[in-house]
Amino acid sequence: MVPIKKFFITKNGGVTGVGLRAGLGSAATEYDLEVACRNIGEDKVEVVVNGSDENIVNFHSYIKENDVRLFPSNSMYNVSETERYEGPLPDWEHYTSAFVLEQLEKGFKYVGGKLDKLDKLDKLDKLEDIDKKLEELIKALKER
């Protein structure tokens, strides 16, 4: 059995809400790895990986050298060295399904927020219509 490895990613200022776990999952597929990530507070993510030693080493190097966040900031995060994972065996399929659903929920909320803004724009259009009607009313009153 191939030992499962883990490493940590840390950054002062936070690693949550920047698409790090999504970026890690996407990169892991390129290395034929199973990955499970969990936030530990605002500044730390635990990354658990399963696959061949060679692929884990290459994936880890890639993560250290490339910013995989979907919304990167000006400064890079820190990546710890890999170590043997001693915790319970992750249910890889369940993790992936739950993560995808979590990301979809975030996406729907984001799009919903944009739709609310569009609704406000519709209200502005209605205000413009009211403004035009007021101008017509003022003009009609002046003509009397």
C-alpha cells in the first residue's frame, strides 16, 4: 500500500475564500492524485494526497513553485514539507462530491448577488421612466 502524504499551506492574511482548495483539486488531477483539503482556521490548509510517490513529489513541487489560487494576491503562500499522513483514510469520492457541491453553492450565491444588482438596475430604468413622465408633466403644466 502506498503511504498517504500530507502537507500544509499557510499564509498570513488568509488562505480561505481565494480558491486555493479548488486550485489544488484541479492541479491534483494533472498528477493523477486523489486529494482532500481542509481549512484549519483562516491561515492554514491541510492537504492530504494519495497516489504514487513520484506524482506526490511532482505535485508538491508544482504547488510550491506555482500559485494555484483562483484569486491570487500579491504574495505567495508557504508550503510545508510532505510527511506521512496518520489520520483516518479519507473517503475520496465523498470528499470530491461534497467539495463540488460546496463550490456550486458558492457559485449560485455569487450569481444570485449579481442578479440582485441587475434587479436594482431594472429599478433604475423604472426611475428613468418616472423621470421622463415627470418631465412631460412639468412641460404640460408649463404649457397651460
